[in-house]
Amino acid sequence: MTLSLDLSGRVALVTGGTRGIGLGITRALLDAGATVVTCSRSDVTPVAGTTHHVCDVRDPDAVQALVAGVVAAHGSLDVLVNNAGGAPAADAATASPRFHDKIVGLNLLAPLLCAQAANAVMQEQETGGVIVNISSISASRPAPTIAAYGAAKAGLDSLTTSLAMEWAPRVRVNSIDVGLCRTEQTDDHYGDDASVAAIERTIPIGRMARPEEVGNVAAFLASGLASYVSGAIVACHGGGETPAFLLVQKSPEESGLE
């Protein structure tokens, strides 16, 4: 039996799919043969080979219109990747209620809105559909300065398992817990090359992920190769993070922290 990652004939919607991890996902789905639609709050130049829509994924009416537009243009919606998200650093003790509300809205409630709209279409399709939620390792470990974000991603992982059970067997739902990833914003988040290199030495694989590597995981989950995978929380973090107690047991030279 020949196994291949083939998404030919499938229509995929990637929220936030024009930069960073989202761009890596978009390109991986394109490489697998999918028809890809992206969306963001800004009107940007579409990624080559895709179409782009302006949509605030926190707005229920806008999301419904987006999904209806995708189906009208392409005849189906087979894959939804809930990638849009993120959070600036903030002190949890002093951040405003409005700030926390926006972070939870973007990282938890918006994926639910998009999933609801997509599921309504997928349940009526003979081939069903697949939903992939882009989560974070912050869902399962402390997330100081991004506490609301970590809590929202933990909620997204819980939502994933619940929806996978509710919407089976026609719709599969999985999430990817992404670790540190090199994007165009890496330097803004982690500092200069020396700082990034020091951080990468704490990752077992020895480096941050590349966006296309996360995209490859998303493409696999969207494909028939993962036909029996649903309700899974897939770790994509290069082996995790070295525990602090191991670092302090080593000399500065050995730990890479000198």
C-alpha cells in the first residue's frame, strides 16, 4: 500500500495564514495540493496560489459570512486551521479586564466561532471535514507575562477534545501544541542572535521550529494519513524544554548560559 500526503481537491481555510506560523501552514497545505483560503483583519497581498479575505474572527457575523463565501466560491470547506492568535507580554496583576477579554476572545472564543461555522458545513458534506487548532506549549506549563494567553490555549486544548467527541464521526478535531518557533517576529520577542542561540540550547533538538515544520504537522492531521486521529493534542516543541534543575547542576559552560 502506498501512503501519500495528498490534499488534492480539498478546500482549506487558514485563519491568520499570511505570516509567521500561519504562512508555514498555508504553504504546507498548498504543497499537499489543497485549495487554500486565508483570512486576517488586514487586507494584505495574498500568498501566491491562495485567495485572501478580510475577517475579524472574533465577530460571529463576519465568520459566518467568511465560511459562506468560501463555500460559495469553492463548493466545500474541508479543512479549517484555527491559527490566528497571540498575545503581547503583560503583568497579570495589572493588565486591564479589557486586555484579558481580548486575549481570551482571540485565542479561545474565536476558534470556537470558526469551528462552529465550519462544522455546520462539514456535517452536511459526504466527506465530512477536519479542524486543526493551533495551540501552544503554554497550555500545559506556567506562562508568566502571558497568563491569559496560556489559560486560553489550555481551554483550546480542552475544547478540541470535547468537539472531537461531539462532532464525530463526520468531523475530526485535533490541536497542535507549538513550542518556540522562528518567525519574522523572533528578534522582537527574544532579542539578538546570541539570546536566541542561548534559548535554542535549552531545546533538546537544539533549535526553534521552522513555520513549515508546524505546517507539515497540520497537513498530516488534515490528510487521510490521520484518518483515525481525532481529539489528539500533538506536541510540536522539539522535545520540550530542559528542566531548570538540570541547568543549574551543570557548569555555565556546559549549560550554555555563560
